[in-house]
Amino acid sequence: MPTTVWLVSHAASAALRSGTFPQAPVAGDDAEEALDARALEALAAWRERWHARLAGGNRNAEVPRAFTSPAAIARASAHAAGFAGATPADALAETAFGAWQGQRLTDLAREVPEALAAWTRDPGFRPPGGGESFDDVRTRVGAWLDAVPDSGHNLIAFTHASVIRAAILHALGALSSSFRSIEIAPLSMTALRRMQHGWVWLAVVD
């Protein structure tokens, strides 16, 4: 059987809902504190809908190996979704936003409108202060995806919208300039399957 990689976008955090760039992960941070009541409610619904299917509740299903971004919100999402043993992987980390970490989009739109506009259009644009471009993210995510063994053993990864966009475009061999045309909702799932001719993007049916 071909290998399938399930990519799950983490639950919405308060920062995400308020339009704030996330802070960089801090070693030893408490993952469970990343989830508020709304996130926990959404994850409970996700688990009821998907966990049995993905974690072997179906007699014919194989338990996938689970990975997660190092970010607290992703680790907490994986745990609450029923994948407590998920392995953190640096390649699945959120985009590094440099000096924009912790800043609100509305504030940046007022203070540095040209830079923010470039970030929304140009996949090669790097936020100031050591930020990553979308192309940077695509390079590391594509390398991780291509290193997935062609063993027929499925994987599930709890990660970020930017990472999932990068994985989709890498799998399709599409131009990075398409990155803003892909919307990834919190707790949505994307499935990529490795076939003989390369990766295939699968429609996920509830």
C-alpha cells in the first residue's frame, strides 16, 4: 500500500483569532496552557469525528506514526486529539516571523504597510529580524516530506497552515507564488499520498 501523510492544522489559539503573529517556541513551555475553552471544544469534536478512523478504530486501519510541530499549540492539539505520543519535528515548525513575532497584523499594516504587503505577495520575502520566507519554509518541509519512507506506513502530523501550504505546493510541483491561494482552516486535514510517479493530493471526505 502507498504511504499516506495526514497533515492536521492545529486548533485556533487566541493569538490566531486576534490576528497576532505567534511567539517563538520556548523550551519547557506548557503545551496544555496553549488551549482555551474554544480550542478544547473544537478538538473534542475533531477527535470524535476522526480519531477512530486515523488511530486504528477501524479494523482495517493502521495506527499512523504521529509527529507534531515543536510549538505548544500544535503539541497540545495532538495530545487533545488523541495522539499524545507525537514526536516533535523541527521541519514542521511554524514560519519564523523574526521581529514580527507577537505583533498584530493591524499594527503592522499601519506601521510597515509596504513590507506587510510584500509578505502577502512575494514567497521570497523574509520578515525583518531573521524571519523566514515562504520559500524557506517550503525547502525544509519539502525535504521532510521527501524523506518519508516509502514503506506503506501512514503518518499524521499536527502543524501549521504555512507548513501545509508548503507541503501541498511541493507535492504538486506548483509555483510558490500560489501560496496565498490556499486557505487552511484550523483542524482541517490534508492528505498526501506517495505514488510511483510522486506525491498526490487527496480530497479528504468526512
